[in-house]
Amino acid sequence: MAGELSIVVSMAFSKGGAQCARSESISVDVAGDAFTHQVQLIGEASEEVLVVGGAIGTPGYILIKNLDADNTVSVGLTAQYAISLKPGEVALFRAADTIYAKATTADCNVEYWVVEL
């Protein structure tokens, strides 16, 4: 079977007469059948590695959401964080074997899903 993972991303902007909207979708072939769904407390004092679990052979995509109402979480595939999630924000990107996170001001919970490829 092909295209077992569907990813749809959309964005719309409208302000002061300026507007744009874009939607993209892709289908991804998945060899494995595992995924993980976690809520993890991310500390402010030191970086954390997101727990992906032993069932995931090759991490494919991760969807992550900052559940905190006040604080920001930084996320990256190395200890140099490329993504900053403000309260309630989400990100979707290609995962790696190790995904790092660090809260910037106070401990934060993040919710995430990782799908095996």
C-alpha cells in the first residue's frame, strides 16, 4: 500500500485589505506501522530528549504542540534549536532519531505524535 500518511498544511492571512491563503498536502509512503503519542514535561533548567519509544524504527514526521499557556519551548534536531513554539503553537517537521526540547522560562508540557516511516 502507498501513501499511508497524509499531511495537510494550510495558512490564511487577512489584514488591512491584504490577504493570502495557501494549502498544501502530501502523501507519504510508510514502511512501518508504529507511531507514538506522548505528553512530556520539558524542563527549563536543561534540554530534554523527547521520548519516542522503542516501537519506532525510523522516525518519520513529528507534530508537536506547546500546551503551556504562558511560556515558550524551543525544539530542534540538535542542541541548536531551530523552532520556537510560543504558548499553544504547533510545528510539523521531518523527525530524526533524537529530538531535543527546552523550555525557555519555566517548565512546559508538550504534546507530540511521531509516525514511523
